[in-house]
Amino acid sequence: MDTNDTTIIKVDLDKPKSLSIIVRESIQPTGIVQQYNDILKPAKDCRKKITLLIRDLLENYGFGGNSISSRVKKRQSFITKVISKKYTSIDDITDIVGIRIILYYADDVDKVAKVIEREFKIDTKNSIDKRAIINPDTFGYLSLHYVAQLDDVRSEMVEYQLFKNIKFEIQIRSILQHAWAEIEHSTKYKSELQVPPHITRDFCRLAGLLEVADSEFIRSRNAMSEYKASLIHMTDNTTINHQTLWTFIHYNEYINYLDNKVADNIPQPLQEITNLDISKYITSLDELRIKTTKDLIRLLKSNENIIFKYINKQVMLTLQFYPCTTEAFNSFKRGVSISALIDIQKDSNLKILLTRDII
């Protein structure tokens, strides 16, 4: 068979949710199939470019860390859709390039949607919000589908000019909405059997539970954000734990003053403190019977001069042994004054030596 031969799939119209292969015929690619062949290479390049662009945009808008996947519709899937929908032109098919954005929280869908609307030209006629069209007493597939293309400004840029006329579908959904859609699609639409009503109802009930879970995750996230915000304004007598110490190091004015003073004397910014560092600090502070932020501030202030002597000695030694690299200063992290205080409080001889300028 010639490499350009294409398999045609005929559709059993009595089973609209399933496609049955009745006849396989080999034909030369003509018409819409030839259009697909012509656009395939630019579509693949477009997929890569647009995926990277969306990833960068979401990073810049503060939505980094979410999942972005993409694909170009395979030939067999393309032909199946052409036959089932009776398409005559490739312009009728708007999802040859498909991009899916999966977010942790359902309420981020609308926020990301605003980014997509701002950065791309949206084909509103062919776009659809599945969340809006579902009946309020029904549970099922929830996702936002945009048909988009590059806007006028970006399409004139050299790196995007080849893709200025290519439309692509962007799906936006939460991770739980995605999980339900994938499982339902795998179970219902890949099955050759008609799904019984009671199983369909089971899927709907599960969809309802996932909607509840989506809402609960949002509620928990918001509650945690409110808790963190309250810690920024915590009193001097706040008990030290993992969360309060992390917030104290990042937001307390006096700690920031100490950190900035240290940062002025080293060739790179202070590194971010890790959860392991916080845990070690808490263990050491507990051993030293430092239980509240009031106790910690009192000791930091009373030992401030000694703390800076100790840190400056560490800086000088680092510069002496590693004069040509900044990586040696990776051990200098936010809250470095607390680390220094712990060392000094644990070693009485060290404190005496620092006080007498012996070291």
C-alpha cells in the first residue's frame, strides 16, 4: 500500500456515541484529507510554539506549576471526525491542534480564561463553556473550551508568522474535572457496548462528589491563606511552630532587617529556607527552651552584635577558601541570624570567644 493511502471509517449512525468500522477502503488522499497532509507539519510546529507560549504566559501571570499538555489530531481521528460530522473543508475543524491546561483549583479556571482571552484571538462562535450549559440538577463533564488563534500583534512576529492562520483548541479544567473526564471517556466512549442507565447514573453521582471535592479544596486553600495572613500580624507571644516560624522569618520587620544586613556583605542573595531547615530550627529552639516569638526576638536583640560577628567570620572564611565562586554562599539562607543564634546559645565557649574578639 502506498504510504499516502488512508483508511476510511464508516459510521454506524444508529450508535452516535460509538464508531464501528464497517468497511476499510484504501484511497489516495484527496480533498480534505490532502488538506490535512498539507497542514500537518506546520500544525506540529504550531503545537510546540503555542504550548511553550502558554506555559510562559501562565508563569508570568502567577499560574506556574500547573499541567499543560498538547497534541496534534492523528490522521485516523481526523478522518473519523470528518465522516461523522460530514465536514468538507479543513477550516471546519478547529481542534487539529489541541492544548489542555489542568489547574489545581476549579476557581482558577476563570482566572486563566481571562489570560487566554487577553493574549489570543478567540473564536467565540466555536468556543463553549461546558460548565454553563449543563443543567443545574445534572452532574457531568465540566470544562472550558476555547477555539483561538494568534492575535494580530503576535502573528506578525517572525517566530509566529507561519501559524497566523492556524486555529487551536484550548481546554481549561481543574485536576478533578480532568480525572472524571478521562475515566468517563475511557469507560463509556471506548466501550463497544451501550452503557446501561444505572451505570451512567453512577458516573453522574461520582461527578457530583468530585464537584463537592473541588469546592472543599478551594475552601481549604482559602482558609490556609487566611491563616497565613493572620500570622503576619501575630503578637509577640505567638507560640513557635512550623507555620509561625516560617511566617516570622519571611514577614517580621526585625528579622528582615537582620537578613538584609547579612545580604549586603555576601556576593549573592540569601537562599530560600527549606522545610527541613525550619524543622531543624524548631528542634533546636525547643532544646534551648525558646517557645515564643517574644523569647526569640529578645535573644536576637540582646545578642545582635555577637551574631553579626559570628556571621561575618563565616563570610570571611568562605571568601578565603572559595574566592572565585558564589555557590559557596548557598548555605546563607533567610533567617540566617536565627541559625547563628542557635549556634551561639548551644556553645557557651563560642559566645565567650566572640564577646572577647578572640576569634
